[in-house]
Amino acid sequence: MPTDDTTWEQYYQIAAWFSDGNASEVKYGTGHQAQQYDSLMCDFSNVLFAYGGNYFANGQQIGLYGTDSPGACQLTSDASLEAARFYQKLLKVAHPGSTSWDWTGVANAFQNGEFAMMPEWHEFAGSLESSDLKGKIGYAPLPKGPARSANLWGGTGIGINANASPEKQKAAWLFLVWATSPQTQLMGLKSKVGGGTPTRQSVYDMPEVKAASKPPTDMPNMLTADTMLIAWQDDHIGLRPKIPQWNEVDTVIFTELSKMLAGQMSPEETMQSAKQRIDRIVGA
């Protein structure tokens, strides 16, 4: 079973064991969100950061605070190249549908029993625990690479348009206060569609929420709480770059990786091509 000390190489070995036909329950060991889309960048980034690679120098700093000038792309570093080679190897033993799935597609296939394991966003626990798999799923932080366990952060925020009328700005503020209140976030956790992730520590500290992290529960998203408390630690988080050109850079990453997974380019060619295109985009 995966543990906090499982490595990506061990994950590969487990996945290959299933895919070699050693179990009757599932045909494949792992599935991935490797569609030519933002999901592929996310899936690869977990491996990239775990291997000590990054998109730019001072990656964690740029991921935390952002910059207008990230400098030269680092995808041709030794660590980044090793990550690309491993990712290609891992996807070769993964469910072949992986290259057509985003995060929702891979979750649906997992729910249908098509493979044993997957890297996935924790909030999918809500829907998975409402399916026939209820109580049959385990959760763990992503495996360790040579550098660390890296768990990519997603996230959203609420903004108020400065160009809106004063009345609409006040209405937006009232919505913001309501949406982020402990009562509303608790209500969301109890939602029949699985619940979101609270943004207030006080919600996690509620006795009923703490109790909900163990089955049976009416807050299935909280079953991932113990795992996520590890994944959210400073040394476990993976942060994509906060740069003005990110949408363009993101597109380059998943486009080039798709060519690699299709066998059109080697990992070395893929990383070199991505670096050249990214350097042009950021003016390095």
C-alpha cells in the first residue's frame, strides 16, 4: 500500500505489476490526467518538482510571490530531464486512456474500476465516496522523487471589480463575506455533491468536522484531511509560476509533453523544444 515514504519509482513498479496482469480486479495499475490540456501540465509538474526540476530558477519563490521576469526556462536541467524520462516511462504502463483524460475523466475511469491508483485532486473524494467505491479508497500524499514529495497546488480567489458601480461592489462584498463565513463553508462541506475545501482554519477546528475525517461521514471531502495536512506543508507543496505569460507557457508545456507521450519526440527533444519556446515567450 502507498505510504508517506513511497517513491515514484516504487509507484511505477506497483503500477507495472498490475498492468502485467498480476491481479484480476483491475487491468491497469495507474491512470493519469494526461490529456493535451492544463491537466497534463499539472500531472507532469508533480513529478518534475519531486525530481528537483522546475520551470524557472527559484521556482518556489516565483510560485509564491510571482515575477514579471522569470529568466531562462530550466527544463533542460539534469533534474528536469530525469523527470521527463521517468514520466514517459510511467505513462507507458498507465491505462492507455490516460492521454485522453483530464482530472474528471481519470476520476470517472477510476470510479468505473479501470485501474488501481491515480494522482488526483483531493476534492474528487466527495464524488468517489458517493459511488460504489465508498469506503474502499485510501488517500496518501504523492510519492517522493529524489528531491521530495511535491503536491501541486491549485486554487481560486474572489475579486471585486473596481469598475463596478458602488452598489454592485457593496453587493459583491456581502457575497464574499457570506461565501467565506464558517457557517456557509460548513454547509458546503455537508453538500450532497461532496463539499468544497474550507478556507478558514476555524472550520477545520470544529469538533464535527474533525470527527468527519474518519468514516462513516457526511462530509466525504474531509476523508482526505489527514493526507492534505501533509501535502499542504511548506516542503511538500508544488507551485506553478506566477508570471503574466503563464497561459502561453502552460500551453507550450502540455503541447510538447503530448508529443512526447505520443512517441513523436524523446524526453530530451521535448524539454529542449519547450525551453526554446518558453524562453521566447518570457523574453529570456
